[in-house]
Amino acid sequence: MELSLKITLPGGRVERIKADFPYEGSPIGFRVLVDGKTGLVVDLSDGGQVKEVVFPDKVPLTSEKNLSALKDTAMLYGLIPWLLLWELLPAEWNWKKERFLKVSLSSFVGLDQRTGQFLDWVAKNKRVREETAKKRFGWQFVRLLLEKGFLEVVEDWSAVNVEVELFSLNLPFDVALSKLRKTKSYAERVRLLSYLRERLYATREELKEEGFSSKDLQFLVSKGIVKVEKELMQNFAFNPKSQLRQSSISLIKSVQKPVLVVGSLSRLLEHLVLLVESALSENKSLPIFCFQNSTLLYLMRELKPLFGDRVVSLSSFDSPRQFVKNWFLAQEEGRVILSSRLGLLVPFKEPFAFVLFEDQNTKLYNGIDLRNYLFHLYRYYGSQFFYYTTSLGVDTYQKVKIGAWQLEKLGYSASVKILKRKPEEVFSQELLSKLEDNSLLLIRKTGYSYAYCPRCQFLTECPQCGTFLTLSKSQNSLFCTRCKWSGPPTCPHCEGPVVPQGFGVERAVEELEKYGLVKESLHFDTKPSLSGTYKKVFLVHGDNLLSLPNFNAEEEFYKYVHRAWAMAEQGFYLQTFLEEELVERYIRDDFLEEELERRKEENLPPFTKLILAVFPKGREKVLRELPFAKTRTYGNLLEVFLKVEPKGLREFLPKLLSLNPLKLELW
């Protein structure tokens, strides 16, 4: 049936075409291959140019609900929605036509060594990209082999190789049994047939994982009892046998407001397990989004043993082949989907709820907060929304205060103790006495220390961006944690020798080695990565967060402290050289209330919007047309601060993006 389609192409460009749509139902959400590129159907159109296109999938890649949430999110920032779409669409789906090389010879006898090695490499890979071959062996060499006819060029789609063999019953089950009687391995072959009857079909890899013999499989195929077909992975549905941890009752009550769940990591996990059981007891799916890779792996380790192959992942840890498979598994009922941002466009089927687990790394480089997308998405699906976090922020607390969200406090598992550190110390004696196996030590500074120049009498700064440089004793160098500049351990200003100031992870390890306390059971990190829990957690040094010249420095310190606290099972120790009364403020429940009042008085986020844009130095003239609140220069970089009312965000953000900032942050 010929339809007029509105499609979006990489880069956000939109085309209107007329094409034959080969399937029933709506074409919206389907991929389309046109003019050597991949497009996505986002709407129907009134007209368009007639073009030959290919629909490579038998099911839509995303849904109207996902597209609607995406458009609403883009509208918040005044952006073109299709730019955001291609930002979120995984690379596995963005096919394009490319030039590939294939070997034209059947034998490499008589060729020189280099030519033989090259042709053997191409033959083993069946085909290689022309550009890849030229980069590896040189364009003149590749051109020579093409001229001699040793190679040929073919154009094809740069698609992930997802062709699989599918095994299924070729005969009714009772007929198949009659043909198997009195054969060898009868019991194992009957088990294999029963497995295929239940699953309808399975791949060779799945059958191997279940322990079935390849000889038995080949025998059944040769006798015509089992048939084998090759199919693209995205063109068939999955019906796997799943191990389900059953729950007798639904333990999570149905609510309309988003639920904000706050507590220690172990207690959040316990609550999440109950939510999963409730979803699976109704045979509904549960998408769980987590944008911190270490936390995503932690959830996979904890949930997979409990719920078996009901749990699927969508992340960069999956191979392209597995990722494509899991994309379609995630669309089934009764699935627990652990996803990074790569799974945001999956068209879920009647999800029980949407879950956001922790709020780290939710922002894209252009300032778009993906939490806004999820907030829109759960409403379009008409499901519930659960927001799990180890530490409340000011923006989330405000939602609770005005009654828009429901708060559920689980509390923290560990007790808290503040330890006093002398300015010249790295570890207090009290802290050293508390160290045990399975402890985490957090030092919010990489390298050995800051670098102080006695001749200039100030901390050395990065010559490119102006950030305080870090001294690495192990690498005998200075480096910038912001722009990645590196150089010798001398002052960039006067080239004189530098001395350590303060301490980082390297210095902390060095100090512990003096006491013979460095061992495998002690763990070090610069921030709470929420990758697991520890018996004790020691915040060795985090006071430097409070010295940052940011409006939200105190909030960031509060969240850092609570995330660290959330990882401890028995004891959390906060070491500081500040007064104990000052530090206690960041543990108390009323901190957020006080901070919110201060923000309101000073008209700061969340009561207004603050934009930080970073440009190369020398762009001041271009920026004069915008009413910036403040600008400052760091080395070769220009930072621009803009405070706008929420309604004015749509006007100013597109203007800023059109000026191609190196970085953009939005509060």
C-alpha cells in the first residue's frame, strides 16, 4: 500500500516521500533505508516524492508514545526533536551504504608476502571496508590491487551481522516421537523436541547453553524432524522459556504520583526486588534505567541470579549482535529490562512501571536532562514511575515539598561518625584504627596532590583552561583533570620546580603503605560509584568540594556524603579538618529545606534556569547579542553564565547551541 511518509534522517533533516509500506498497521516508528541512509518514519505526510525504499524490519523500532515523549522533551529546550532522536538512537540501527572490498582470486599462490597477507586478511573477513583497508595498508597499495583485479568493490549496508539459524519442529510432536523410538540417545532427543515445542524455535547458541548435543541436533535435522531456517534477528519474535521467581501477592501499591525512594544502596535493592516481583506476577515488563555503567552492572549481578533470563540488558557492555537481540526481547511481556540511555526508544509493551535508578549522568553534552524524557514517557504509557536515589537533590526535594511526588524514605544501613583530621595529616590515627577488610576509602582528588610553585607562590594553573593542575608522582608529570592537558612537573608560568600541596589518591596509598595497611581487601575511589556495598566506607577527603566557586557546591557536597553513606553496611566515617558542627549540617534532614530557602531568596535554580556555556577564547564579539549575566576567562576558554526564567529557556538555548559551544551545562 502506497503511503505518504514523513521520515527523519541522521542530523535531524526531514524528508517527505511516497513509498509502498509492506505491513499492516501504522508505519510510524519503522526504519526505512533510502538513498543510502537510514531514516525513521515519524509521521504521515500530505505528499512527497516517490522513492524506492526498503523496510529492513518486520516490527517498528520505536513507538508513537516514545516519539511523543521525545518531542515534548525537545520542546522544553526549544530544540528540533529529530536531532535528539538521532542522539538517542543506538548506532546499531543507523545503517548506511558503504564501499567494501572482496577478494576476486581463488588462490594466493605465487604472490609476494605482503599481497598474500593482505588478501588473506580480506578473505578471512569475507569483506572489509575500503576506508579501513586504505588506513591499514595505504591507499596506493589498495588501488594497485584493484587495478590488477585482485580485489573488487561492492556497495552494501553497514549493518550489524545479525543473521541467525533458527531451529524449530518440522513435524507434529507425536509424529516426531514415533520416528525417534528405538534410536540412540532417545531421552535426550525427546528433551530437545520438548524444548523446541515449548519455545517454538531456538538458536544454535541457546541450545548449546541448555546442554543439548550438536550431534543430536544434526541427527534430527537430517531426519526432517527439526527444520533450520536463516533469518534476521530483528524479523522474528522471541518466546524463550523464562525462570520466574514468583510472588504470591503484589507488594507495591498502585499510585498515581511518581514515587521517590531514598535510602542506602542495599535497601534500595530490596525495594526494587519487590517491585520486580510485583511486575512479573502480573506478567508485565519493568524497564529500569540507570545511566551509570558501574551501577548498571551491580544491578545486573544482583537481579540476574534471582530472575534468570527474564532479565535482559541494553548497554554498551553487550555485543552488537546481543544488543539487537535484546532490543526485541525488551518488547515482550514479563521482562525486566536493565538499560542505559541506549534503550530509551524501545517500544515497551504494557510496562508495569518505569524505574530510574540513581540520577548520575542523566545529562547529555548539550544540557538536556534525560530525566525529563522519562517523566514524559511514563505518562504516555499510563504506568507508574519509581525514582530510586541514594541522595536527594534540591530539585527532587522541591517536587516532594509541593506535593507533586510521593516520598518513601528507607533510611541508611550504617551508623555515621565524624573524624577530625589535622590540616597536615592524610589519615587521622582514629581513622587508621577503624580500618577493616572490605572497606572503601574515598579521596575526592586524583593523582598525588595539587602542585604549588614556591617561586610564584601560588597553585599552578592549566595553561589551556586555567584549572588547578594535578601532580602525578607515579607518572612524574602535571595534568589537568578538566581539559586533559599534561606536561612536565614544573610550573607552566616560570618553569621552576613544584612541590605537593594537599593530597590525592596516590598520596593516600603512599601513606597507608608506610603503615603496612595496603592490601587487596581495601578499595580506593575518587567518588561513590554505587557499584556495590562495603562493610565500612571512609570519606577520607571531600572538603575540597565546598571550595568550588559554584552556586551548588554545598548541594554537591551533601549528595557526595550521602552517596558514600549509602554504600556502607555497618559504618560510615566522615573525616574532615572543618569544625564538626559545620559538617553535621550536611547529614541532617533539614539541609535541603535550608538550601531551598536560600535558592529562593537569591533566585537560583530550581526557581530559575542557569546556563553555563564554554567557548574558545576570542568569541566575545559573537556573544554580545545575548544578555549574559557573567563571563570569565580561563586560559584559552571563555565561560558564559546566563540566568533566565524557565519560560525564556526555549528562546536562549537554541541561540547558544547555534554558536557551537564546546560544552553546555544546564540547571
